[in-house]
Amino acid sequence: MKKLTTSVLAVVLTSSFVMLSAQQTPNDTLKTTDIREVVVTGALGIKKRQDAVTSSNQVVNSAEITQANNPNAIQSLTGKVSGLQINTTNNSVNSTTRVVLRGPRSISGNNQALVVIDGVISTLGILQNLPPEIIDNMNVIKGMQGAALYGEKGSNGVIVVTTKRGTKSEKLQFSLTNSIDFSSVYKLPIFQKEYGQGWPGDAFDTTDYGGTNWTPYENSNWGPAYSSSLGGQNLLVGLPQADNTWFTDTFSPKKNHIAKFFQTGVLLQNGLSVTAGGSDSYVFLSVNRAENDFVVDKDNLKRNNFILKAGKKIGNFRIDGNVNYLDLRTSQTSAGLYSQLLQTPTNVDITKFRNSLPDAGHSMYITNPYWLIDNNRFDDKSRTFTGLINLEYKLNDHVSFTYAGTVVSGSSISESHLNAFNFDRVYRGTDTYLDGHSPSDGTFGVEPIVSNYYKSVGSSFRYYGDLMANFDYDLTNDINMKLNVGHNIQDTSGSTTSVGGKNLKIPGWYHINNVLQPDQFYSLDNGKTQVRSYAWFANLDLSYKDYLFLNSTFRYEKSSLTSINPVDSQGNALPFNNEPFAYYSFGGSFIPTKAFESLKGKVLNYAKVSLSYSKVGNVQTIGVYGLDRVGAFPTGYPFGDLSSYLPTTSYYSPDVQPEFFYSKEASLQLGFFNDRITFEGSVFRNDNDNMITSVTTSSASGITSILDNIGNSRNQGFELDLGLTPIKTKDFEWKLRGSYSTYRTKIISLADGSPDTPLTVYGRPAVGIYAVVGDDFPMIKGTKYQRDPNGNIIVDANGNPLSTSTLEVLGKVNPDYILGFSTSFKFKGITLSAVADYRTGNSFVALSKTTLGFAGNLEQTAGFDRSQGYIIPNSVQLVNGQYVANTTTVGDDPSYFGVNSYFTQGAFQSVGEEYVVDGTALKVREIALSYDIPKSVLRNTFVNSLTIGVYARNPFVVYAKDNRNFADPETSSTNGNAAGVALTGQYPTIRNYGFNLNVTF
């Protein structure tokens, strides 16, 4: 860390000297555009100059979004916005993300940033499938005061997306964009390469190779050492094929043995946009097609996106419309595929079993991943239609009325199937000990694969509408007032119908009529939901002489999530109760360099100070129908098939309120040497004294827990952004940007004085994600090894490590800080850019270690002679009151069996500490090189501009030393608050290399 800090300081100082030298060169005559004069779009589509913004924000422009051709607009923000943390929750063919600004505020509610597209609330799902090339900019509002106008949805910050609109040129203009990516898996786990396939002392192994037991069909590396007499020999591998022939191979570790399973993925993106307009109208049409053949064979995505935008001004009336149609189709195999691969012995060339059935794969104890690809599929189709309209009528120069409304209608069909396979084959004619045996006779102990089919049909509808009256008056010669008063309505509904079950009568026919054992409807995902809210709001902006700006917002909102239909003591219905809640904010910014001309000079050219306070809410903590005690069908004894239901035993208190967040923020912006050096810093604190947590009650009452407003938390931190332009001449420009951000969410109290509450818990290993009083949120807790004062693991008399009987804090999920870095070089038509970040102080649970340890693939399972047993490294025993160096093997078994038993079923598989890994990571997110063909070359052609480029995403990644590529530290098992667990269903990091072509004519 010291070396890294020194390097950063060296770059900054060196750049400063270069910059000062460049300022004095005669060619440096260019003037920097004052970005504070640029109008940005904020909450509810209200536009204002950056000078007048009173809360921390950062604008990412189109060039930054598209420079590396990331098909996911959300992921393109990674490393470019301080305080923004993006975790990958699913890195399959259609990757999904979790987006959090400045850390979590709630332990039970939604902590993800709100997405607003063209002035109306949208979703992360729609944004991630929006073609990045049609996005003009994304304004990331980090401070709560800037998002307070959204009331109950504004507590987590907002990403305001503005899409492109047509030009004013009456001439029809066309733009073509094309890119092709080649993707590959990166950072696969490091396997030990000292021992090969097998299992010690297999009872069915009657074949002797040099006196060493050998089982060619095991799914593990618990066989003989490669340095033994078997090393280098040509041996049987796997199980005999259908024609009773065997694959043979050299008994030696194969390089990148599971990497061969993955193919080179190909991502094609093609877009065409047409634009035209005039002084009072415009039209913009975009058609985009993306096809992704994933690194897993047969997994693919096809996405079609059609967007039409148009606007027209007629006198004092203006209308703008936007129609978007998204058609998305994906096909992928089971998430369990990667877990099967992790059990592959290092001497196995897995590609040999590409066409093998499960009973002829490289092992009977896993499902052949190639068979899995063909026979376990998940096919999803979705169509989303979005219609948006913006109306404006200017009554006069001071008064106008606007309406922004959107309707989103979606439909989806999800189907999955698993084909059957009966292990009823009897091996004959193989001339081995397998002859006469069948997997079904107990030789292997495997169960048949039972076929199934499921189908789910969903529909959704969302309406959002803002009606505003806008006033703009100069109260005096120096004071201007802008006032927006309006009303908002939101209505969101959805329904899901699911059918399915097990045992297909006719193989290959995937239909509910072909299911012999259908599941009960109530056990599937079937239901309807609807959420409504309406609000009155006001926004007031005051400015004085263009250097003092004040902003105040107010929102009075009702939501159906807090609605109840109460009854009296006799069970009679009482009037419907729906309590409204108020949210407000105040903010101010002051520009000293405009107020006092003497401050502005050649050194300091700009200064801005901002302060803000807000009260916002989070009603999304309360689930849909959370205040109603809905019924659930009971299962098991004594209910059986009785047609009855029981009320839920856990629900929200009837008088529960939204979580309220009280936010304070201060920020400072400075510009030096005509903005050749810029600095932005902000500090914030968000207090939640209305946190919703669970209160445990006596189960005898029929209620096990009630969720209520009991608990307190505090979220605080700061961000620093430094921008440098060391060189800026007519032909050459070099820009640097660095950021430092840190935040902490501390749990102050929980319900009933409880010291912690779990969010997700695993039994083996004993580890989970918790909210812990007095600690950062979220925290990792689990059992840990008992240690002596010197940190050595204590073992018992049999050499087995001792662990705690209680769960202890093992690490925190969020990093201590994040360092961001970006740079760009422009020389005439050539542009080179790069984005990187570094984070440390965080940990995560890598559950892949359980699979790797069981299979004998971990480096920990080698590096010693297994035949002599395993002694816990640096362990001690307590002898006569003194700790002495341990010499006893685990289980007091100095044999191969003792080693195998410890790693497959002993303490190694149960102690949570073993699976908590340092999450430190340095990542180069993007590198892009492009060239604009000179206009002089295109002068006599119909082409207006032509740009070609090459790029890379995730080309270089460095993990902490103890993360032996177990998983990407940013991987998350959920988009909820229990982040910090990497499941084996997540693929490794994927990196992309590609090139692009952009043409306008």
C-alpha cells in the first residue's frame, strides 16, 4: 500500500510539473470550456447549471460510456464515479448487477440506486439493456438532497439517464455502429498439480499399477502422486464409452485443464440511427441488434432494441415523445455447471468427453458438463414496450406547465427442462473390474436423473406521471426565483403464472401435458402484486447575482405499501388507513470566485462551496402486502392434502413507517490554472433512526416475529476527486483523473437489544452475513479456529483443529476505500484511454473452496506427502498448561486416509474462517484506442465521419495473495443486502477484446 501511495504521489507531482511547463509553451493557446455553464438534468427532469447544483453529483458523458463498447450501460460506469460500487450478481450470458451509491443505508430494504430515464423512474433491468450508444449522458446524483424530490424512493441516490435526440439539421443523417468482442474466462482457480485422479483405497479397485491403488473414474485428485511410478504412464481415464472402449492419457497434470472446456465467446453489436430535424422539431430513430455467443457452448443472447424519439414545437406548445421496444431472448444451462467443472482432476483432458453420456464421462459422481449443456436448459423470452411523453405549454415568459408520463408494459416466458437419464447400463467386455457391474447395483451409489419441465408466464405494467406548474421570475435585479409545483402518480402491477413438475412421459416433448407428476400450484411462483402511490411536491430555486444559490424541496407522499385495512376488537372492518409522509431538503451553494473578483486569478479560477440537509425515506423496506397477514398452504404432517391454510407467522407491524434518513452533506469544488487542475471533495452523514428490524415474539402466540421500526444506523464517508490536464495544445491533450472514496455504515442498535441479526446463513461451513451492533454493515460472521496468543491454531490430542462454539466476526464486506484512476491521450485523431480502480479492506466468502477442498484440488491439500498424514501448519497443542509445537497428524492418522478424511468431511469443511478470503483487488477496467479518419480524407465522399478502434475490458486483474482465484471479489450471490458471498454457480471473471467501427453520413 505504501508503494502504491508513493507511486500515485509521484504521478501527481510529475504531472503538475509537466502541466506548468506546458502552460508556458507558445502552442498552448486553447481555452478550457467552463463545465459549470453546462446544463445538467436533475431530479424530475429539472435542468439547471452545474453552478446551481447544491448536492454532490457526477456527469458521465457519451464518449466515456461507449469508449470500450460495453453492452451493459450500468457496467460501463464501473471505476468512473467515486462512491459508486457495482457488484456482479450474475455473470452469465445476460449479466446482472447490484448498484449502490455510498454504501448501504438499510439492512432490510432496498439499497440500490434509483434509475430515471428521460425524466421518469425506470429500472436497472431496462437500463442495462438500453443500447449505450443512444445515451447522451448519465448524471449520477450521489447526495440525498439532490434526490429528495423522489421522496420514498430517493434515499439511495439516483442515476439520471438522458438519451440522445435528433439534430436540428433538416438533412437526413445516418450513423452506423459496429463492434465485435472476443471473450474468454480469466482467473480460473489455481489447482494443486502434485496428485492426480483417484480416491484412497477404493473398494472396487482390483487393478494394480505399480502397487498403487488407482480409480480412473473418480471426480477428485485423491489419487497417486504424479511423481510416483504411475507418473508419465498412459493410463485409463474415466469410464468406458458405449462401445466399451476407454480413453487413455498420460498420467500427468494438464495445463489449464478446465479452461479448455470454455470456448471463445463472440459478442456482435450493430446499430443504425437516423436523425433529422429543424429549428422547431426533430426525429431520432435507433435500431440495435446484439448477439452474444457466450464462453459456454450453446449459451446465447439475442437482443433487439427499437427506439423512436420525436419532438415538435407549435407556438407556445411543445411535445416530445419516446417509444422503445425491447425484445430479449436468452438460452443457458444450469448454474451448477461450474461446480461440476471444479471437481475435474488435473490429469483429465475434459474435452475428450464432449460426446459422452453421464455413465461414460470422466466420473460417475458428477454430471458430465457437456451432457448438462445439452440436457438442462433455461430459455427466457421477454418483450418490453415503453411509451414516454413530455408536454410543455408556456403561458408566458414566466409561467409554464409540463407533464411527463410513461407507460411500461412487459411480458415474459421462462421455460426450463432437464432430461432424464437412468444409470441402468451393465458394463461388459471392458476386461476390467467394472465388467458385470451397473451404477444402479450399488457399485457407484448414484441416483437416476429425473426429468422435469417448468414454465412461467409473467406480465407487468407500470405507469408514472408528473404534472408540474413552473414559475420563473426575477424578484429583483439580483434575485431570481424558480418554483416547480406538481403532482405525481405511480402504479406498478405484475402477475406470474407457473406450471411444471417431474417425469416427462415422452422424452424431448416439453409441455405441461407431458408431465406425469405436476407440482402443486401453490408451491410454484403464482401470484399478483400491485403497488400505488401519489404525491404532491414542490421545488424552489433562488439565485443571487449568479454566485449564491439556494434550493429547497418538499414531497408529501402516500403509498399502498403502508396501507392497512384494520379491524376492531370484534373483527369488524374499520375505515381504510393510509398515512402520508413528508420528505424535504435544503441546500445552498456559494461561488466565492464570482462573488469576489479579487479571488479569481491565474492560479485559482473557480471555487464552489455547497451545504445540504435532507430527510428522505425508504418505503421499499416494506414488502408488497407486507402489512397483511396473508395465508400460506401448510405442508407435511398432520396437514397432508387438507384444503386449508395458515396465516403467516412473520409480518410487519400495522403501524410500521418508512425508514427515515436524515442526511447532511458538505462539498467543495476548486479549479486551478484555468481548470488544468480540478478538485472536488464531499463529506456526508446519513442517520437512520427508524430502521426496520425483526422483533422475536413467543411462538405460543402464533406469531414468531414482527418487523417494526426498531433500530438505528449511521452511514458516513467522504469522496475526493482530482483532475489534471498536464498537457493541452492544439494537437495533443493529456487528461488524468483520480478519486478516493470511503464510506461506512455502522449499526447503532437493533431490536430487543440484540447484538446482531442474520441476513443469510450457511450451515456447512458455519458462516453468514450479519448486521452487527457497533460494527460496519454488512459483516461476515462464522466459526473460527481457536488460537494461542501468538496466533497459532490450537489442535486437540488427535491433531484436529479446535474451533469456536459461537460465531465470531471474520471480516467486512465493503472496502475501506476505493481508488479510481482514468486517463486519456488525444493526438490529432488518435485517442487512447484507460480506466482502473483499486479496493482493499473487504472480505468475501468463497464457497468454491468447499468444492475444491473436497475434490483434493486445493493447493492446501498438497505440498506435503499425503501418505504420511497431514499436520495443521503452525499449529500447537496445550500440554501441561503450555503451548508446544504440534506434531500430531489430523485424526491422529498418519496416512493418506487421514488427509482425505480431514479435507472432505473434517473440520476443514465446517469452520467458517477457512472460507473468508481477502477481497483486495486491482483491476484495469478498460483500455481503448481509436482513430478518427481526417475529414480531409473524407471530403470527396458521402461519409461525414469515420472512427475505427480497438479496446479491452478487464484485460488485467490482480487479486490478494490468499485469493487463489477462488472467485471475483465483486461477485455477489444476491442483489439484496446479503452481499459478500460468492457461490459456485458464478463463472470466473470474463475479459473481452474487440474492435469497433463508427460511421456517419
